[in-house]
Amino acid sequence: MRHLAYAAALVAALVVTVPLVPLFGLRRVRRLRVLLPAIACAAVPFVCWDVFATHAGQWHFDGRQVFGLRVLGLPVEEWAFFVVIPFAAIACYEAVGALLGRRGR
């Protein structure tokens, strides 16, 4: 079960944030033309750093806590991290804005 730890954390982030989209009617989060570039702004530099640091031996992933499938030396969970966490941050930011009545500004 330990190999599911990283994936479980990502699933938990989605379980908490995905319901915010319909609950608060978060339109920007539903529009991929807006969402994907925002996620890419966070993901691209950090994925590059992650790949470099992993190959240089400055960073590693505990094989007991990931599935084991790797792309460019990074576990698939790490790739998912760079999509899930920016999505969760954007959804939370938008939900707080909706709560405070700042929609559309």
C-alpha cells in the first residue's frame, strides 16, 4: 500500500477541490483555453528543473511510494502533481474569490 502514498495525496487534493467547480460555478476553471496555459506556466519550469535535478542526483523519488512507471526519469505521480496541484490552487483561489464576491474582476 505504501506505493500508493503519492497518488493518494493527489487524489485527496482532487477530491477536495473538484467539487468547488460546480459548487461555486467556477467558469474559468472549466475553460481549458484559460486553465491549460496557467497550469503550463507552473509545470514547465518545474518539470525541467525536476528532470535536471533527478538526472544530476540532486533529487530522487522513493521507489516504495510511487508506482514505478517513469517518464524522463520522473514517476508518473510527479507529472500528475504538476497538473493536479496548480488546478487545485486555481480552483481554491477562484472559490475564495466567489465567496468574497470578486467574480469576474
